[in-house]
Amino acid sequence: MSGVDPRSRPIFGRSAVQILFGRAGPERSPAGLNSPNEVTASAPAIFGLQSGVDAKGSTAPHLAEAVSPLIASERSHFRTELRAAREACARDAEAFDEILFAVERLGCRLLGKFGDLGKYEQTLTQLASGSAVPIVVHGSDVAPSVSFTQLFKAIREARNDALHQGAVARHLTARAVELAVILEDALVGGLDEVQHFMVKNPVTAEAWQTVAAIRQLMLANAFSYIPISWQGEWHLLSDFELATFLRRSEDRRAAMAQMLSAALAGAQALDLLPAPKCLPQAAVRDVIQQMDGGVPVLVVTAEPGHLLGIVSPADIL
């Protein structure tokens, strides 16, 4: 019997791990399970499914007999999960597991049953074939379906590398981000309503808050704009306007201590932008036209203009 690891089958003459990582590692089942058949009581919660006890008394997830295609709201949900995972990786360069957990939940939904990451490869590759995103491997653009397969296998094989930290983990995170971007693009294929791209329940500023508190909100969340309801209408406060206001104030400490309502009514008042608005069913191609200079658009109800979400160019990129 050959001593060659069967998972290191060559792809274009080299294994996927050799191409992207330079080495291979053992594979791990999702969420720490030892095998696809070993579903613990906590596993259904991880995948967002209900669990129950079958006729033999064993714990098993309740799954439909036939797996239906993803509907629009599901596509939006899984895309949001992948984006949130990528944001976590931006904060922590070794947080690749955040993306892989999101990928596993998506794979479980597509396959219709629990399995390890390898079991989801076929359904995820099929989904990724709808993406127009190429990736670059050693300086060459590769067709999305081929590059996804190569990338997926490399990540799967390297996931449980013994090091799991430092340069190896950061490299794995970078590859996982590429994987997420491909899946995100595939998930939004065919979606054209802004409600599937918006950030729901956005952070807003209140008139009773101090300028310092609003400044802190914008800095902590890297906001360029923050919505505020003022005199019965939705407006946007920009980081540029807030910075200008503070710099032209003679007493910066006093300016920071003001309530926003006072700062809007003072002699050197803050200047708010009228917020462009749209309904959740609005077409993305139309909403883009409202984003003059990159200004985000507020998604509101028809009556009485309740704020549902906010969408920026980055959200529909």
C-alpha cells in the first residue's frame, strides 16, 4: 500500500495545498465532530436547525426529505453571515474559523444534512459556479468554478494544521476570505431588490446625545455617515461635517459636550444632509443612482417612513 496521503491528489500536477499553502494537514469534521454520523445535541444549534429524537432514541436533526433551492431571503441571510465573518477576520487576522463555520451552515442547508466540510464540497462548488469572481493563484486568473474547487480543497486540508496560529493561520484566513467573496457573489445572483443588500436596524444618532457620544459611535464603527431623525425627517451626519464643526469651534471641549440638538441650532451649526430614501422593494440599479458621491441610502417604509435599514455602495459592491 502506498504511503501517499489520498487527500493530496494532484491538481494540475500539484496538490491544492502545495499550490496555496505549501503543505497539507488533517481534515476536521464541522464544529469539532469526530465523524459525519456523530451529531451531538449542540450541533443543531450551531447550524440553526431543530433537533429531535428518532424512533431508536438517538438525537437527529429534523430535515426535509427533499432539499429545496435557496429562496431570496435565505440567499440574503447567508450572504450577511459571510460578510459578518469577513468583518471578524478584518479585526482578527487569525479568525478563519468564523468564515468556515458560516460556510458549514450554508453547506448543511444546501446538502440537507449534516456532514464534514468535505461532504459539502459538491453543493458549494455548484453554487460557486454562478459567481463571476475570479481569484489569482500564482499570478494567473482562473475560471471561478476551477479556482473555487482548488481553493476549497486547500482550505479543507489545511484547516486542522497543528500550528493554527501565526503566519499559517493568517494565510488560511486570507484564503478563507477569498472563498467567502466567491460564495457571496454567487448568493446575490438574481437578487435585485435593495432589501436583500441593506444593513438592517442601523445605528442612529439621537438629538439628545452629546456630540462626543456621536463622535465615539462613528469612530468605533468606522462610519462615514450616521442617520438622524430631525424635525420629522431623516438626515445624514457625515464624518467630514462633524470634523469641520469641531475644528472651527473655539472651545473644543464645550463643543463636544453639547447635545446634538444644540449643535444643530447654534451660530456655527452642524450641517445635516437630506437623506436619500427608498422602499425595500426598490431595484438596486435605481438606488445606485441616488448614491451621489458615495452617500448611503436609507431604506424606509412607505408610511410613516420608519427606518428599516441603510445601504451603501460597499453593501452592493
